[in-house]
Amino acid sequence: MRGLFISFEGCDGVGKTTQARLLASRLRALNHDVVLTREPGGTQVGLAIRQWLLDSSGQEPLTWEAEVLLLAADRAQHVNNVIKPALERGAIVVSDRYVDSSLVYQGWAVDRPVDMVREINRFATQGIVPDITFFLAVPPEECFGRLNEADKIEQRGLTFQRKVYEGYRTLVREIPRLRSLNVAGESAEAVAAQIWDDCLKHWPWLAQGAR
């Protein structure tokens, strides 16, 4: 029995991590088997890759090709060691970022070939995609103002974040599994309620507890 795979996407500072945790907590309270994870960094290998990618302490600059491949390597390890086994046992996987982040951050936002990023990640993920992805839509200016400690990606500035936002909007138009939620000015609790309502529309049995 295959489980469910739910991912969260959005610009830096939008509240993805909070919403992923809230959804996982609600599902666990109903006795569902839940795996809460993130990218990059969902495995020990991924943590090392995450540190290299996001550390702003003056390491050797990565080429675009190296960045794409490192993120794909993180994802390959993540899928093989965490996501795939969880889905195979019937668990619900809730992930803070997945492939869509690479399509946007390493594709549209830097004017690089999105199709190449997509093909590399199709190989890395063994073709596993989320059942639903929540894109938390907040104007990039507002998100950028929330950032406190800038990592390598956040240091790319507001113009970059605007490109990220537009990249996600493009994905929403192209991919049916993406749900865009306008969460600007909403409390975390209100956003969580929207997400839960959307989940129940697709899988009403979630409210009844573990299958």
C-alpha cells in the first residue's frame, strides 16, 4: 500500500517549515504514520551537502552545474533512504521542499535550462513525485524582509527572490498537483486550516485517523 507524499514550496521566509510541522503534528495526533523531512538535509549525506550549499563563510564558489548536481545527489539519497521506504510502508511523507525548488532556484531564477534540471532530478528521484504540493504565495518583498541570517542563496537579493516567485507561479500554471495559497497577512493557524481543508477534499479518510 503506497502512502501519501505532501510537499511544501515557496520563497525563503514564507513559512514552509512551520506549515510542514503543523500538518505533520495534526496527522500524528490522528495516529497516522508520518515522516517529516526537508531538503536539502534530509539524510546525513544531505546535511553535509546542505552545509556546503548554504554556508556563507567564503567557501569556493560553486558552478551552476555543481550546484544542480549536489542538490540532485542530496535528493537521490533522500528518496532512496527516507521517502521511498516510507511510502512503501504506507506512511505519509511531509517534506519541506522537493524537486520544484530545484526547477525554480536552479532553473527559472538564474535563467538556466529548466528541462535539464528536470531530467537530472527525474533520474535522482526514481520518478517519485508528491501527490500534492502547497505553494505558499507571499510577495517576495514581504518574504525578503523576514530573513534574518542570510545564507548563500538568500544573499542573492530581492531581484533573485522575485524571479523565484515568478518561477513558482509558472509551475502552478503548468503542474496540476501544485496548490497556490495566498497566505500574505494570514496567521500560521489560518494557513494551516486552509491546508487541512484541502487535504480533506482529496483524502477524507485522513480525518478518521490511521487506516
